[in-house]
Amino acid sequence: MRQPVAEPSLARLQVWLAISCFTASLFVRAVDPLVPVIARDLHVPAGQVALLGSAFAFPFGLMQLVWGPVGDRFGRSGVIRICMAIISLGGVASALWPAWDWQFAMRVVCGVASAGIFPATIALIGDRVALEERQAALARMLGATISGGLAGAIGAGFLVEWLGWRGVFLLYGAVCAVTTVAVMRVLPRSARSATAPAHGVLHGFRAVLRNRRAWICFSAVFCEGVFIFGLMPFVAVLLAARGENSPAIAGLVIAAFPLGGIIYSAGAGRLMGWLGGRGLMGLGGLAAAAALLATATGLPWQGDFAAFMLLGFGFYSLHNSLQVQATELAPAFRGSAVALHGSSFMTGQAVGPIWWGAALNLAGPALALCLGAGVIAIVGLLCGKLLGEPAR
């Protein structure tokens, strides 16, 4: 008779969840530095290849609303296993069949699968980790996700010289496949969540939205998407207006943002102990606002680099605190709550460039950045006041 597989320890489970987030994130920004190379090789305009970013982002945002309830009903671990396997196959398939239409299709597939991994991971942490330790645990997942995205983009830029873009995709797919095999053995084997309800998808969403705190939480992450992430496409434009036209410098300034997030994730446990969730949300909003105000003063690019590192620190301080809030909005429908959280954030990211484009043209960079700073400061302070610590 087959012996039952022992459940992993909580520490081991968190390590493998972090590895899964890191590995899956390799694909998130891997295409960005490869756009000119892929365009030349496939004889496709670079602007068309750049649409691979949208091919990933749109299903990533929309499918969270599907995977979240699936995890509630059938179990988070199964969702992570299935999605990791899909990403592995998508990466390898992208390398073996390089036609343009196939690349676009596989990018959609990877976006669909990635949409399942991150909400399921957050919900699983919510299921397994005590509330007082949850923020630090989620910060580690956040740090792994950010690091994976950075490693994927930087690694692709360097490795393409030796492996070619197909080789980069094949390598990332192979790394993800190895991780998938390990995850298959390590993740809990329960078929469904311990609190899995036998209700429909809309019932779960309604249960989440009946909580007044949900509307505050989701409005806040929407604002983060608009006023912080929405600025990213205009970084090169702002620098060029000051006479700094180098794309490499613009990339370096943008890269400072996730570096700030890594700094936050490394110290999240101590910060949580000092400030609590309420203080950390206020700190995050004020730090992000200070960064936007500094950018509004017209700093040299080195100053913008420091400001964007502070912006990343502030954003992730606030966002990580809101993630913890999302895990306690409706514990029986934790996956649905996390899915709505992620979808609200992605919607904000979609609206953000529209707002920034209009604000920069109508009000000018300095006033637009000051307005953005004011909104983010208010969001952080109000969240700290209205949400406070999650109800136990």
C-alpha cells in the first residue's frame, strides 16, 4: 500500500513558494530587452513585438478573477502545480516553435498561468501563516517575485548574446520545469482548501464585497496602479525633457523601483514590529509621495535613481500591507478576495498611463507629480486610519 506523503513544514513550504514565485516571474519581463532581437529574427516590426507585453498583461489581470475562486473551491496547491506546469511548457514551446503567431499565443498562455500562481500563493500563506507573522511571510514572497522579474529581464539581456532569444526561453522554461517537479512533491496534497465553500463564484465575490474594508482596500490598490505604476511609461519622457535621452539611463532609473522593493522585503519583519500595519501603510504612502515630490524638482538622473528607489520602498510598504488586509476580508473566500485585489491593481495600471498622459500635458510635469504625490500620501494615511490592523 502506498504510504501517505507527509505535509511539509511551514518553513519549507514558504521556501518553495518563494522559489515558485521567483521562477514564474522570470517570464514576466523577459521579453522587454529582447524586442529588437526578436523583431529582426522574425522580420516583424518592433512595435508589433512590443505587444507581447500586452499579450501577457491582459490575461494576467483578467484570469486572476478565475483562478482565485478555483483555488477556493478545489485547493490552492493544485492551482500552483497546474500553472507552474503550463508556464514551463509555454516557455519551452516558445523556444521550439519561433513563428510570430506562436510567440503571441504562448505569451498569452504564460500570462494566464502566471495569473494563477501569485494569488494562490498569497491565499495559501493566508491559510497557513498566523496573522502576526503574515506580513513578513508575504513580504518574502513579494521579494522573490520582484527578484525573479529583475533576474528575468537582466538575464535575458545578457544571455541573448550567447544563447539567442530562443535559448533564453528554453533555459527559463527548463528552470521552471525543474521547479515544477520539486513543487509537485513539496506542496500540500489536500484536494481543496480547509475552508473551501461549496458555493458559486459570484457568491464568493459578493461575500468579499459585503465587507466595507474591501472597498477601501481595493480602491487603494487601484490608486497605487494609477498614480505609481502608471507613471512608468513616462520616465524616459521626463528624463528626455531634462536633456537625458539615453534609454539605458531611463532603464536604470526604472530598475531602482524594484530595488526599493527588495530593500523593503528584507526589512519588512522589523518594520512591522516597530510600526505595525497601520504605521507601515502611512509610512509607505508618505515615502512614495516624497519620492514623487523629489522627482518634480527636476533632479539629475542620479537623484531620480534615488527617488525611484524610495518610490519602490514606499509602494511595497503600502502594497504589502494591503495584501495582508486582503487575506482577511473573507477567510472562507480568500482566493476570491486576493483575485479582486489583484484585478483592482491591474485595472489601475491600465488607467494610469491615460491619467498621467493627460496630466503631464495639461498641468506640466511638476504639478502633475505633485498631484500624484498628494493622492498617494492621502491613500496611505487614510488606509492606516480606516483599515488599521486586520481583524483577528
